[in-house]
Amino acid sequence: MDIVQAAAVSWHPRASTSSSGSGLNCTRAQVRDAFRGDIGRREISCRLRLSDPRRTAGREQYFASTTRWQKSGAARIVVNSMKTDADEVQKVEEKDEEKGGRSFLTFLCPLLKLLGSGDPAAPRNVFLETTTSGFASIARLPWGSKVNAEVVAERGETGQPPQLLQLYEFEACPFCRRVREALTELDLSVEVYPCPKGSLKHRDFVKKNGGQEQFPYLIDPNTGASMFESSEIVSYLFKQYGGGREPSPGLLESTLVTGWVPTILRAGRGMMLYSKASSDTPSQKLELYSYENNQFARLVRETLCELEIPYILRNAGKGSALRGSLLKLAGSTKVPYLVDPNTGRSMGESQDIISYLFATYGVKN
Ligand SMILES: N[C@@H](CCC(=O)N[C@@H](CS)C(=O)NCC(=O)O)C(=O)O
């Protein structure tokens, strides 16, 4: 054990050195306690700032480190170096953050580089954005575009369940997409609680409530049902709110074939928590008129997800009973259309909505 490991172990007495001797293993909860919650916001890469016991002669010491969470919830911290010079530390920190925080997405798809240099809030190449999202929509045709007319006729305009269903999900997840497609076809509005990687608020809730971090996770307050497993959720939704019908042909099967295409084409947008997302939750839920396979609405949902903003998803697919109220509200049936009761603002046009969301909710306080 070298001096860095010794310091790390004494920094956290319950931690133990790994068998390889090059790092330190401890549980996610231990790490989170030690970093006062900050760790969850930097899941891929983090830097440890040592607290009082490691202060020597008035100098602060730092570790450069990388964490890799495993399914079990255990973390492995590899201590790379220890610095005492604050400027140097800062430089390494920025480099680490850039490299670590993005490496997963870069691995996922080189398109990331083309889609706004990796910073979700940076000005975007609108042509690339809409083209990649457009191809993503083509890949998922015909699912998630139009409602099941028979279901809508049976339920009528007031046919929403008395209480909104609650969906914990993230935009880039193909299994969550499968559920959102079903929601469009069944013309159901839901409360969405985005759980991007790095999310603390909603992921913790799912873990506590459902016992694991897996998405999608659905809660139906009307029946008391709650469940994981997208195929189970889709079957439940069709049974409960689709007149007992079977899921539309191909919807379940197609997820395994082309469900991942939007994730790749959109280079993982709607997957990671934006590093500067405000930790405050807006007091009232925003409302988004959308439908799953709309190429412009997808861009807005990605942003809501990256900012971890809970919202009411008003699905208004082709043939939706909601299109009448959308027309009254917005003067057109085009989606996306965002209503923010916190500021009194409402607007269409995906790029305007995205800029508004980052300007309003993308500032860490
Ligand atoms: N069989 C599950 C698979 C769900 C799944 O693998 N979800 C991934 C996201 S696509 C997940 O929850 N990963 C854990 C995480 O994001 O932390 C289903 O159909 O719902």
C-alpha cells in the first residue's frame, strides 16, 4: 500500500484496499456519504476533495480518481495521483471531467462530436439535430405515431384515468421508448420523472420504492400497481387502458430490432444529467404536448431529461382526443408545445423550447 492508498483508506476507515493493490473498494453509499451527495452527479468520473483530516500544513490535498459503478452498486475508486497544487489540480480535474464524463457517450457513438460538441446547452447544428431525429423516427415507424382509434373512441375525450400515471424513465433508453410508444398509441397522459444517469432525485426514489435502479418503472396510482419490465408495463397498459387488447402487432418485438437506433443516432442525448442542471425542482410541473415518434418533440424530451425536470407528458399523436384542446391552446396541433406554469410561458418550436429550458433551468445554484 503506498502513501496515496494509505491516505485513501484512512480517509474512509471502512474502505479496504483492492486485491490488486492499485485502488480502493467501497460501497456506493459510503462514497456518497463521503462526498456529501456530489458523487451521484459524476457517475463516470470524479475527483475527491479531501476533508479536514487530510489537510496538512494548511495545504489541501486532492486525489485524481475514477469511479466505475458496477451493477451491484459497488464502486471501485482508482487513485491516480495526489496533488497539492490547486492550479494543477484544477487542470487535471477539468481534463478528467471532460474525458471521463463523455467517454461512455463517445464510445456509444462518434456522432456525439457532431451533435453540439458534447455540451447539451451549447448552440446546436439544427440541421443535424432534426435530421438524426428524423431518421430515428423513420427507424421506429409505425410505432408511437398515431393513436389506436378504437381505444380513443371507446374512452372518449374525458377518458384519461382519474389520476395521472407516473413513469420513471430516461429518453435514450430503448425499453422506456417502448413504454412511451404504447402511451402514445393508447392516448394516455402521464407524469414523467426523468432519471438520466447521474440523477439523484428520481433514481433514489425508484431504488427506495422499487428496490432496484432499473428503467422504465411505472406507478399507477389508480390501481396501486407498480412495476419494472417494459413488456409487462406495455401489456398492463393495454389491458387496463386499452380495453383489454393485446399490445399492437410488432411493438414489443420491434424494440429489440430497431429500438436502439434512436439512441445511437441521437448519440446518447437524453441519457446523462446535464452537469449544470439546477438541483431545485420547479414547484409546478411543466406540460409538454408531444408524441413519441415526433422528431422535434424528441429533442425537447431529451432536454427535459438531461435537466431532470419532471413534467406532464400530454401525448397527442395522430388521432388523439387531445388535439382539440391543443388547437385551442396553441392555435395549431403541431407538437412540441410547452406550457410552463412556473413562469407563465408557453411556446412551440423545439429550438426555442430547448433554449428556454437551458436558460431557465440549466443554471446550478
Ligand atoms: N428487461 C428490462 C430492461 C430494462 C433496462 O435494461 N433498462 C436499462 C436502461 S435501457 C436500465 O435500467 N439500466 C440501468 C441504469 O440506467 O442505471 C425492460 O424491458 O424493462
